[in-house]
Amino acid sequence: MLALPPDAPDHLDGGPVSGLDDATARWLTSPAGLAAVAQATAALDGGEDTLQLSARLARDVADAQRRAAALSAAVCRRSARARWAEADDLLFTREALEQASDPAVSAHRADALLARAVGEGGGFEGTVLDLGAGVGGDAMALARAAARVGARVVAVDTDPARLRLLAHNAEVAGVTITTRCADGLEVTSGPGVVCHADPGRRVGGRRVRRLREHRPSVPALLAAHADALHLAVALSPGVEPEDPDLPPGLEVEYVQLGTALVEATVWTGAGAGAAAGAGAGPHPALRRATLLGADGTEVARLPQGGREELAVGEVGAWLIEVAPAAVRARQHDALGAAIGARRVARTRALLTCDAAVPVSPWYRAWPVLAVLPARPKAVRRWLTGPEAAPHLDGGVEIVLHGVEAEMPRLWQQLGRPVRGPSGLRVAFIRRDDDAVAVVTRASPSDAPDPPDAGTDPPEAGTDAH
């Protein structure tokens, strides 16, 4: 067993759920509570102010805590509609909704966990523990995947109020989940059990960065369930495979949903350990990247590749932006080596090459029209010249890669060109010793669109190390 760090939080508890106690949760899941949530949701949909709505709810719901819970659940339902098809029947708290993975990502992770479980030569005994289950976003996905292989899900949480909401949500989703009010660090797993955890990433209202600061700490989770057949820990995509809190022999999967890098999953188990053990270096962790479509379907998977270090060179005929998941998995150099590309800068994950590249979901290649000094006057002069004229009907996009700028002021300095997604794209790029503005056509002509997840690409590019 691994030793727990001395400063690790000793409970798998993400903190209070907006002050929701068990009695209020019991009312919220009752017919009266659900009717109040539905009424509040309809009123908010109709444009009613929350203060006015709260005052009106007081005529039917005398208890202030119940009114607050119903109003909060209504606000959460409206926010959840973008991701959950059954949002208008589910119950969330603000903290739970902020923490929850996209349902498509939860489904991918659940399917992968159960596939690993049943693929371990008969060692799986049929139980999946969801540790720190909250209100059940991941537990519902796990239950669907488990039902397909005849397994069961036990949702573990220290908060009985959360478990009441989880039980309601499971009924809405039509899945079977057993709940257990307990500390997930003290629950016994064992070699025939698989575990899932999504530890809290906020402490005292601030987002934590170090793995040992999570609730509970990631090292504590790994230690408590080191004998599990498999353990999947969902984390933010900022996790580094070289993090000293991650022991050797693990696998870190970076998951991208459409254009957005959404999370990293740390995997333990025989398969992860064997794969990671093949890596080189003092901290052998397998890094891989996964691209998902909006429905959670796996579009592409990129296993750990070589450790090529591309040379840095001038911007050529094509500017290549690598998918964020591949960048986080440190596979941009390997991808570039395969297509004869070079780096734009040592500290940028941007690539460039002189010839058209093969179609791949792992990058987008933009045909370069001009490489200019990263000075607004120089770019403005080019945009008013003859080379830009054929493309301006489609508008202009601006992206920043390591360059700090106030976008409204930058647009003003560029002469306020018409914005649009199908004309020109101006990428301001910080290189190792200077900065350049690379003008490309706005639509890459040799690569497919990334899988759509209903999200816009980030304004700033991803740095590399």
C-alpha cells in the first residue's frame, strides 16, 4: 500500500452542498418539493426575477431553506439543459453542477472502466464503487455501462442529502444504483472490485491545482484503493504525468470533447501499469489522448508515441495547430515528425511545414498567406492591401498564442475589420525571441473539422514545454 501524505484531507467530502441538509433534501425529492422546483423553473423560463420569484414562492413554501433549495435547483436545471437531455427532471446543486463532467465524457469513462473490468481474465466480481458520488452524474453513466455486463453500482458519499438527490436522479434516468453513506477512503474495495472517483477540485471557494489538495487528495485515493482491480480518477486536464503525487505505473488519458480539452483521467490497474512500465525515464506514466464526438463516441485515440524533439524553424506554407488533447499528452512532436513538420517555437505547440499534410483529426492545417511583424500597424496595412481583398468578404478572425492583448483594443488598432469565420485568420504568436502575426485563410483546406461538441475553440493557443 502507498503511504498517505500527512496533510491529505481524511474524508472524501467535497464540502457542504449549498447548506442542503437531509431534511431539506427529503422535502426537495417529495412531490411538494418537485412541484416547487418545476414552478420555479417555469417562472425563470418566463423571465421572472429571482427576488420576485422567491417572494412569490413564500406563499406556498413557508420554510426559507426549502424555498432557497427549490430556487437553486431550478437555476441549476436551466443551466444543465445544455448538457443533460433529462435536465428538467433532475435535481442538482450548484456545487454538483460545477463539478459534474459532461454526460458524454462520463459515458466514455464508464464504458472504458467496465471494458477494462470484464477484460481482466475473469477477475471482476461485478461491483463498481463510485466514490464521492455527489448527486449521481457519473453514477448514472456507470450504472448504464454496468447493466450491459450484469454488474452493479454502489454510490458512496459522506452526505446523505446528496445521496437523496442521487436516488431521485437514478429513478429519473431509469437506472439502478445502491447508495451508501460512508467515507470513500474507508470503504473496502479489493482485487475483484473496480472504483471510480471524481474528487472535489475546490477548497474554500478556490480551485486547487496540486493533486494532494483535492478533496480527498489523489494520493490518498490511490493509497486507499491500491488493491482494486481498476481505479479511474477524473481530474482537470491540467494534471501532469510527472506530478510527484502520481506514483509510477499509471496511465493518464487526456480527453477532448469536440474542440475543448475537458479532463484527464488517471487509470490504475494491470493494463495501465504494464503499458506505463514500457515508457522511458524516471517517472514512467503512459500518456494518451482521446477525441470524443458530442455524443461521447470515440472519434480517435492516440497512444503514447515516441519522444521526438522537433527542430524550430521559420513559418512555412502551412501553420498546424495540434489538438489540445495531443498537446497535453506531449504527442505534438511525434505527430509533427510523422508529417515532416517543425516547431514554430520551442515554447509553442504550433507546428509548420512547407507542403500539404495528410488529413487527420489530430491537427488542423491552415494555408499561410503572410508572415508579418506582430505590430497592429503592420497587420492593418496588410489587411488593406490587395492580397487581403479577395478574402475579406468572409470576415477576419484573431487568435492569440502566448501574446497578451486586450481584444477590443486590438480590433480597434487593426481598423475594426468585419469579423467572420470564413475569410482571414490572423494568429499572433509569441516565439522564443520575438512575436509574429501569421495570416492564413480562415478555413483549413486539408483537414476535417474537429468533432463537434457545441463549443467554440479557445481564443488563446496552448503552450508546450
